[in-house]
Amino acid sequence: MDPTGTPAFLPLLLLSAVLTVLFALAAAFAVRRILGVPVGWPRSFGVGLVVCFGGAPLTTVFLAHSGIVDAEDAARAVVPTLMLFGLSIAWAFALGTGLLVAVEVLWPTGSLGTPWGMVSSLRASGARRKRYLQVTRTAFREGLLRPVNARSMQGGTPEAARTARSLAATLGKSGVTFIKLGQMLSTRADALPPEYNAELSLLQTRAEPEPFGALRPLLEAALGRDADEVFASIDPEPLASASVAQVHTAVLRTGQRVVVKIQRPTARKQVKVDLDIIERFARMLERRTTWGRALGLESLAVGFGVSLREELDYTVELANMRAVAAGNPALKIPAVYPQYSSNKVLVMERLDGEPLGEACLEAETPDSRRRLATELFDGILQQVIVAGVFHSDLHPGNILVLRPSGPSSDAPAGPALALLDFGAVGRLGRDTRMSLAGFIVAVQADDNVAATDRLLEMVERAPALDRRALERGMGILLTHLEGSPGVLFTKLFGLLHRHSLGVPPQLAGALRAIGALEGTIKLLDPGFDVIAEAQRRSLTWISAMTTPEALRNMLASNAIGFISTLQRLPRNLSMLNEKIESGNLQVNVRQFASPADRGFLTGLVHEGIIAGISIAAIIGSILLMVSDSGPMLAQNLRLYQFLGYTLALGGFVFGLRSLVRILNTGR
């Protein structure tokens, strides 16, 4: 003990710990520099600790093998002792580096994640397991896990009706992502029996409501003030309870009747867990199945996640509503109040009507129903092909049937339609829209060559494309349309996958929106032929895109570059003519012009040199270690043997560097 009561060995212990850490950090830095690849700092620091704690035992072994067994021997051979001490530390470093390379082979850097990342991953894994159990319990409670037979997928059977009710109840009570899945399935009249479509379409308004008391704090936080300062009244009973939010009717202080869309408090957290599950499942299927790789399931899941996250940001929805309205659709779109809206609250005009999935249209005349179907079809295709900004989530719950409130010269004689929920909006560029319209015209003309040309203008080509086979496949596809866009696009996607053609996400969204439109339009007019109507209107849409003003703008946008080219053309032609007349026209081809190619070749040469040095060093070390000649450094150690151990060390380290760089390139 010192006078202060501190143990005498404590300062020495602290100094030793500090020196150990500093030495380990220096060794970690050295190993990263020697290997020449990004190795994680934690495992590099581990090599430093191996050198710290392994150097002393290795020094003892080296000295004993050389005949230096005690302090007196070391005092008589100071220089050899120091040389052996340095060599033992170097070999401890080399062996630790070898251990690091072995760990890199088994568990490459980044595969295990950081320690704090592993803790976060364990927490997320627990959330996933909890979610699995929740969905499984819900499915069991709703009877979805009962034994079923083939009749459950045959329309008109009691088994189909019961299974459809169980499926809808399970999805409706399992949260945002699963409700979205049900909404998507409800539009696929071509894939599911009518019982399933009827039950799943009810998911639009049957989501379990949140008490308004739980939503009011979120509303006031978004407004930045008390709700009573903005609204004269708010109905606590929700007008609709959707998958990620619920809607309440309200009246502003200024007297306007509005609806307030408030996001569910748990929506974002639940979506995060569900998307984690979906993306992991898609990644596993793409890695382990051929069809998963062909479909690109991982990229599809990532795209779905991006779309769903955008739906949770109502500032995006507000911008989408403005963009669609600017496209002049033939459908009513609610006005929005941006001064009262935020990323979790959206205030918009109140429209009195019924969702299409619940509206009773039996009293309407066939002409009125045909008019509604035509207006919906024209409005959506106008968005897709002419405006390029379109509603991409056209399930029946997002289409409102507006009843006439009274006589008006501007209003139609019967009901009208309005669009709701603009969380999912797609966008297409002008060139893609022109190609899509041309594709529809080619389908109408049964011209498989022109249809293939227009298709290749829209998709991402494969490196080795058999164009003739694609044209033949397109010809066969055009003979199986059956008047259904759902059938057309299902077969079209299959054709694209067989020829390894990638579909850009926005184009895929447009095609799926048109395909989903069929099931929705059938609720208005069962006899409406979507393909025939699209073919009849395709030339009109092309004309709308090629108005004199549009052509004038296109020419003006290209005129500057064209004029600049014309200005340089005489000079370039003159220079070319002079070189031809003088016989100095040359064509130079630079090999390895790309920096990537030069870098690859340079790296290959460097690795070959390092591998050659390593092999030569090991061979030379063996020859030196077995030599019986040369001066003695210690009782049992010759100078040539010491040099052999040193040379073997260099060969070993160079060999490790080559090995780890090869493995890193493979990753």
C-alpha cells in the first residue's frame, strides 16, 4: 500500500493494460496494411492480442531450442537473444495473421455484422418470431388452418365460402401488409373463385378501427396545435377504417366539410417487421430456387417495400394527388388542404358516396353502368398513356360512387366516380408511353413483329437475345388473348421471364394497374371488353400525345444540339478529306483502354509477383534451415538457420496476403 491506500501494483497493472492495448492496436493496423484488404477492426485487434500474449511463450520456445535456457546464457549472447526475441514476436504476428485468414475463410468480414448490429439483429429476430406466432394464432383462431380439400378452391361450394371468410378474417386482423395482400388479391378475378374476391374486397373497409382517443394526440402533434383550433367538429366514429389509416369526417372552422385521414400509431412499426419477413423470405427463395431467381423475387420484394413505405408518408400522397389532378383525368379527385396536412395526417375535401365494392348498382340502367365503366377506363388509361402519372392501386375500395345531390347542368344525369387513396402512384416517361400505346395498336393488328419491337423499347434486354424466338412467342401469345388483360399480362410476363428480359418497376406497375382495372370495371359493367376498348382508343391516345404543340416542343428541345452538330459538320468533313488525300487517315484501337481492365491486369501481375516471391522465400528458407554450415549464433543455432526462419516468415506472410486477396476477389 502507498500512503494514499492504493495497492502498489495497481499503477503497474494499469500501465501494462494501456501498453497492451496500444501494442494490439499497432498490430491490428499492421495486419490490415499487410493483407491489403478491408478486414474488420475487431478481429484485427484480436490478432494484436494474440501477438501480445503469444509472443512470450514463443520466445521461450525459440530460446530453449537455440540453447539459451537461463539468464546467464542470455547475458553471454545478448545480440542473439534480442534477434530471437524479435523473430518470435514476428512469428507470433504471422501465426495470428494466419488465424485471421482462416476466420476470414469461414466467416468473411461483414457476414456476422458488428456487435451492436448483432444485438439489433437478435432484437429484430425476436420481433419476427413474435409476428410469426401472431399471424399463426390468428389463422388458427379464424379457422384457416383447418384441413381443406380441393373443393375449397372451387367456386359455388360451401368449402370455398368458408375458407374465403377465414382467409379474409385472418388477413384483416394481421395488419397492414397482409391487408394490402388481400386488397391485391381481390382484384384478381381471373385467379380466384368469386367467393374469395367477394370476401377479400371487404377488406377495404373492414379493418379493425382504432379508438379516436388514441389518434387525437397524433393529430394534434401533426397540426402543432389543439384540434379544436382547426376543426369545428370531428366525428369520433370513423367513416372508414383502412389498412394503414382510418378516416374521420370533420368540419373546419371556416365551414368546409372535410375528411381527416390519420395514420394508425403502430402502422410504421408493424410494416417494418412485416417487410423484414417478406424480404428475407424472398431472398431465401431467390437463392434456393430457379424460379425465384428468374422472377427476381428479392428486387420485387424491395420494390414492394419502397412502395409501402411511400404509402406511409402522406406528404407523398398529397403530391401524388396534385400530379394526377394535373393530368386532367375524367374522374373526380378530392381537393387537399396542405396547411393542415403532414406525413401522418391528410386533410382533404369530403365526397359523399359509397365505395364501389359496397355500392348497390342494380337500380342503374345498363347505359348508366356502361357510362361509368367507360369513364373509369378512359380516365385511368388517360393517366397511364397520355399524362404518365397514374393511380396504381385500383381496388374497389379506392373508387367512390358519387350519387347526384340535386339537379345541375354540369353534373351527369346519373352517379359519378371519384378516386381515393393516392399512396401508390406510378410514373411513365414519354418514350415508354408511346411504346406502350404502339404495343396496344400492334396487338390490335395481330402484328407480332411490331409488338415485339415496341416491347423491346420498354424492357431491359438480355445480353444474348433470340429475337426470332421472342417474335414467335409473341405471335402465339396474341392468339390467346381471350379478351382479358389479366390473361394477356400474365402470359406476357411469362414470355419475358423465359427470354430473361427485365421489366422496369414503373412499367410493371402500369401493366398491373391495367390488369387490375379489369376486375374493378366488371363490377360496373360485366360485359365491358377492356382489350377491345383499349384497342379502339389507342390511336386517339397517340394523337393526344402528338399534338402540334407537343411536336413543336420536341423539335425545339432537339434543335440546339442539331444546330451545333451542323455547325461543326463542314469543318469535320474538311479535316477528314485532308487526311484521306494526304494518306494520313489512321484508326487507333487502344487495348485495355478501360481503367477497370488496366486495374485488373495490374492486380493480376502484382499477385503473380507476390506469389512468386512467397514460393521462392519458402524454398530458400528450407535450404537454409537444413544447412550444417555457417557461423554459430547460439549453442544450437547457426546464422543460416536463423536466416532460414526469417525468410520462411516472409514467405508465409506473402502467401497469406495472396490467399486473402484471392478470397476477397471471389466475394
